[in-house]
Amino acid sequence: MFSTAIQDFVEQKHYPVFNPQAVFFDMDGVLFDSMKFHARAWVQALSDVGIPFTEYEAYMNEGRTGHSTIDGAYNSLYQRDATEQEKQNIYRLKTSYFETYGPSPVMPYAHELLSLIKSQGLQIFVVTGSGQASLIDNLQLHFPEIFQKEKMVTAFDVKHGKPHPEPYLMALAKAGLNPWEALVVENAPLGVESAVGAGIFTVGVNTGPLPDEVLSRPGASVVLESMKDLYYKWTDFSSLWLNK
Ligand code: MG
């Protein structure tokens, strides 16, 4: 499965090789099992200001910055962007609802996978649209040996959030790598779009309620069902370019 996917990807992109030296992880729904709380918090915050929004929409919008999600909801209902004040108000509401759910649990097998990748000498970055200090603190708390500030791209670093390729292009720049020297692990359609737009081989892990097609359609080369699945396949997968 991986071998054919890599071959197809390299041919299609006319890349000289496939030789990842870094793995870029999305955060929500990949490293933390946090998406159900985000989805609920979005529905609650938008409902407080009279805007209908479903959890399904929250999953489909995952990866956007908060302000971009709010603009999207305003455009569906009012055909205009939200004002700066509306955005701040709703994002504050959303953040406070999210925090009522407490710290998000680490995704099963995330720690094991990160440790395995680190032991192979590969670099690890997190690339997230989140600008929530609580989640970013959580990342440093749970994975202190993996993520330092310079190994993160967050909502604070970019002008354009996902699905724009800027976050993943910035990760490539921070790592000093070409697109064929990295790979991405993403759970959301817009995250996949962003990674594929940056020219990077993308593994979808479908940890939420959406069908697999929403990850393969925007260009995920492989779609797996969980981080556990990726952990158990990682050694075979990475042997396709390591120790060659
Ligand atoms: Mg995600």
C-alpha cells in the first residue's frame, strides 16, 4: 500500500527521490483526541449568537483558524464576513466552552509513534491552526522531549491558516527541507489540502466521524483508521526510505 502510494506520488510530482527527514504532525485529532470537544464548543458558541452550526460542519472546517471558521459561518447566513468584534466575541466564547471540557486526552499511540520516529533520528514538528494557549501548553506538558517552541507552527506564526499551504511551507522552511524530504500526518480534509498544496506526501488518519473520501479526495496518499494503525505500520513504511 505505502510502496505504490510513494511511487505514484514521486512520479506525479516529478520529485528526484522520496527521503523524509522530518514528520509534520497536525495536533487536534492526531496528537490529542480533542476534536469532539472543539466541535461541541463551536456549536455552543455559534448557537449563543444565533448562528446555526453543526458538529459535522465543525469537522469539515477543522484546521481553519478560528476567525476563518467564524467568517465562514457569517457568510453562510449573512453573506458577509464577521466584524473584528464579532470574531473576538465568538472566539472567546468558543475557547471558554472548550476549556470546560478539561484537558484533551492524548490520542492513543501518539506517544509511542513519536518515540519511535524520534529513535529513528527523524525530526518532528507540529503544524496546527490552533491558537489556543491551553492546547499548546498541553503539547509541551505531554511531549516535552519532542516539541520545543522552534518545532511548532501555530496560528500565531502564519498569515494564512489551513487550507492554505503556508503552515506546511513554513514547517519546511523551519526544518530546512524540500517537500520530498518530509511527510505529513493529518486527520482533516482542509489539513490534507494544505499539506498537499505544499507538495508533501500526506498520510490521513481518519480519527473522526467523516468518511475516508474526505481525506483521499484532497490528496491524502494513504488513509488509515487510527494512530494505532499508523504506529503498527510505521516500521515497514519508514523502511521504504530509511537504511537504503
Ligand atoms: Mg486535526
